[in-house]
Amino acid sequence: MRRPGLGANTAEIDAWAASGAMALTGRAHRAPLGPPSGLVATLARFADRLAEHPDAAGHPLRVDPLALLGERAAIGGLSRHGSISCGGATRLLPTRDGWLAVTLARPDDFDLLPAWLEQSPPLAHPWASVAAFVRSSSTDAAVERATLLGLPVAGLPAPTSPAETALERPGSLPVQMRAIPLSPVPPRPGALRVIDLSALWAGPLCGSLLAATGAEVIKVEAVGRPDGARLGPPGFFDLLNAGKRSVAIDLAEPHGVGALLDLLRDADVVIEASRPRALEQLGIHAEAVMATGRVRVWTSITAHGTAGAGRGRVGFGDDAAVAGGLVVWDSLGPCFCADAVADPLTGLVAAVATLDRWRAGGRWRLDVAMAEVAAAVAGPTLPIPSAPVVAAPRARPVRHAAAALGAHNAAVFGTGARR
């Protein structure tokens, strides 16, 4: 089963090879694979949109968008494994009628497997059991049951044609934007204040790009459940979170929820990356906060969106990319494209959309779904006409360590240092 390719685009292939993303794409013991058609050019356009905004020194805010795709791998020493993700937690498995991405990244995911597979625990060989189950299931049925249980599982959609790729939509951002009819708020003297409630990769990257514009970014974490990326390679956490102030709050206590609400109401921009029910269970609703505070842009980053059937779905960068059709193909089937590719793509797109809406004025809710961002750059795999020089993945320099958990509680909250 091979997806048809397009005529080779030498410039795209060369850029893909030089960025480090190609080194992460394809099977371990085969030559690396080219990018989806249109991805390179579309990412360049996103980066150009970002450069329309000044950094803290007043210069255009520039990043190498393709190199962003390999930063975690560069710091963590990850490599390509074809139908197994670079990080190892996600696999592309054949179903009765297609392909399925299954992520087992959390202990809870393994605990839920017996219910999904309708088998008695414990499972001696979890991945073998999963593979056998999905091989005899339809893609839709397997996804529907996994979604009910809260497992991060996604089906691979049918291949798109070249005319359906983002190459045909040069001016668009894959973001749902809704203007909120609230009274304008006066500009804050000094730096833009951003409250970053996100974790892992996409949201923190968005926050770090806003920090590069000179914004004051306050990273808020729950005392009992801090950002899981703190447990990963320290250099990667530092890359995404250095320069942010760190606040830790006990969200199991009413005073902690009150402290969070105070921070949100006083923010200019909010970035959050949890399923809607996470904040709703605390009694926090975006539009209610905006109505009583000064927030001008509230950016929600999720796997499958905050509305409709996707609002309750769990997802990570690799399975969300598959949900959007963002894979590459060889003669054996689909392979993962780079490392958790929907994460850095979405972080970049969310930053551009947030800065654009801030500059446009008004008050906005932004819904940035990783699967939709991935779908916007998915396309047929470009063939490689010759053997390009394939660079290793690289990361921007880590210039400072990120703040320790709660390091700025006293400075942000005052002498009470509420947690």
C-alpha cells in the first residue's frame, strides 16, 4: 500500500534534509524519507507570518520552522523508527480497513488497555495484544471505543490529493477564531502579560515565542501535577521554558483556584492546553473570565478541538499528526513524519495566531487543534531523486535554565505567596 508521490521538488527536499527533520523520518534500517508535499513551503509561510512581529530587541522574530521539528530529538538523542514514533510511545498499526495510531505514554493508558481490548488483566505483552486486537477491528470502531475510555488513539484518514494540500491555501492559518463581543480594555503599561497553563511541547513553545517578543510569561503549574516535561530531558524543558516566571498552585484547595482566577483575569493573553473539562471542573470558563477581566486573547491548544466530538478526546503529538493525515509512506506502509510533529507545528501556528489577533485588536477565543494543524500541511510524500546530505536534528542553544517549580510565587502573589 503506497501513497502516490509527486514530481520531486529539489528545493523542498534539500531544505528537509538540511533541517534534521529528514533524519527522523522513515524506517531505521532504510534510507530516510522525503516530506509531505507542501509542508516545507507552508511552514516557511508560517515562519514569515511570525517574522511580521518584532522580538524583544525590535527585530523580526525569526525561527527556522523545519529545525523546530527536531529539537526534542536533538536534545534527547532520539532517532527514526518508521511505524514506531521517535519517542517510542506511539505505534502505527494496521486495522481491518486501514491504519491506527495508538499512544501508550502514561501509566493510565496501560491500565485502560484490558477494558479497550476486552481482555482480563494483567496483559503479559501489551503491544502484541493491541496489535492483534486492532488487526481484527475496523478503524472507526477501535477509535470510538478508545475515545470513550480516554485513550489517545487516532485513525489515519484516506490520502489527500495534491489539490487538497495546504499548498493551495497560502493565506490561511488552521485555527478557529471567534471574536468575543466584550468591551475593549485599556493597554497595560509595560510588557504584555501572558499566563501559560500549558504543558509538554506545543503550548510551551507558543509561550516561549511570545516571551521572545518581550512578553512577561508566567508559567502556572499545579502543585500535585506539574508539567510532565520536567521529567524529560532537562535541556528540552529549559529550551521551552527559560525566561518564564514559574508559579505553582494547589488546585485542590479553593484558595488555589481563587489565586488562579486572579492571575487569569489580570492576563492579557492566556495559553492553555488541556481538554475543556479540566478547567470547567474548577469552575473556570474562558468567556466568563474574559467578561470579568482584561484578557484579549485566549488560546486553547488541544488534540482535536474544544467543540464537537473532539472536545473530550485525548491526544499527543504523534497520534494527533496521524489523525490529520500527516504521515509519510514507503512500500511497507505509513511512517511517522519527524518527531511528534503536530506539537512543534501547533506551537508555531498558535504563536502566530495569538500575535496576529493581539495586533488586530478586539477580544478573541482561538481554538488550535493539533489534528487540524497537521491536516493543513499533510500531502503526498515527495520522492527523493538522489541521495541528499542528511543533517542530524539540531536545537536552538539553551542559554538559561528554566525556573524551578514555584520559584516566583512570592514575586507574583506578594508576601502571601499563595499556592
